[in-house]
Amino acid sequence: MKNPLQSLLIVLAIALCGLCTWQWYGQMLQQKRMDALAQSNYDQSVAIQGYVSSVKKMDDQIAQMDARLTDLRATVSSDDDVISKLRAENTRLTGSVEQYSKVLAELESRLKQADEAIRRQADSLKALVQERDDYADRLNQSIKERNDTVTKYNALVKDFETAQNERNDVVTKYNALVKQMEALQKERNDIVAQYNALAKQLEAAQAAK
């Protein structure tokens, strides 16, 4: 009777030891999983902080780009005003050139008439020569004024071309900055999307925990 009881106690003791060993092993595995989950949460938190910093930096760069674009828009508007003034001055000088051309043509016609009158009227040669000289002086003065006007016109044309080139350069820089801002905006959106995905993963991990 004694040996069966001892055997039963030994079996129960062995079973209890096995149960304790199994519980210890299960707790160890659970602890490892919890440690791995905690490390994963920590890594994700660090990554989220990095993405938040990147998003803030991108926002600052976009704000700087917006300020630069505002300055370039003001420059383009100013250049447009200058170009409009140059066009108006160009139109005015073109009209002046046409008027002087008409006056010159009229003076040349009258000079020819004076020369013909000189040839026909030998008796009034001196008077006609004086009249011709007067017309010649007026013609020279008109030619000089016309040349001055043409010189001013050419200078205005050059100024207009220079202003047009400067405006084209400003527009080119403006377009380049717009493209850079769009690229930065796209990169920021990608970072925000990654941030949202990591946040969802963190929430899911915390919920699972």
C-alpha cells in the first residue's frame, strides 16, 4: 500500500514540475514578444518624430518659396509697367517720325519748285537763291531733328528689348521656383502619408498590446 502512494506522489510532483516549467517557458516567450513589441513601438515613435521634423522643415522651405514668389510677382508687375511706358513712348516717337517725314517730303518738294523757279526766272535769281537757302536750312534743321528723333527711337527700342529680356528672365525664374515649390509640396505630401501610415501602425500595435 505504501509503494503505490509514493509512486503517485512522485508522479504528481513530476507533473507539477513539468507544469511549472511549461508556465515559465510560456511567460518567457510572452516577455520576449512584449519586449519586441515595445522596441517596435519605440522605433516607430523615433521614425514619426523624424518625419514630423522633416514636415516642419518642408513647411519652412515652402513658406520661403512663397515669399520669393511674391517678390518675383512684384518684379514682373513693375517690369510690365516699364514696358507699357516704353511702348507708349515708342508709339509717340513713331508718330513724330512720320510727321517729320511728311514735313521733309514737303520741304523737298518745295525745294525742287524753288530750283525750277530759279531756272525759269533768271532776273530774280538772287531772291530765289536766298529762298532756296532758307528752304535748305529748314530742310537741314528738319533732317537734324528727324535724325535726333530716329536716334531716340532706336534707343527706346533697345531699352524696350532689354526690359523684355529682363521680364522673360524673371518669368523663367518664377516658373522654376513654382516647379521647385510643387516638388517640395509633393515630397511633403509623401512624408505626411508615411507619417499617417506609421501612426496607424502604432495605433494598431498599441491596440494589439
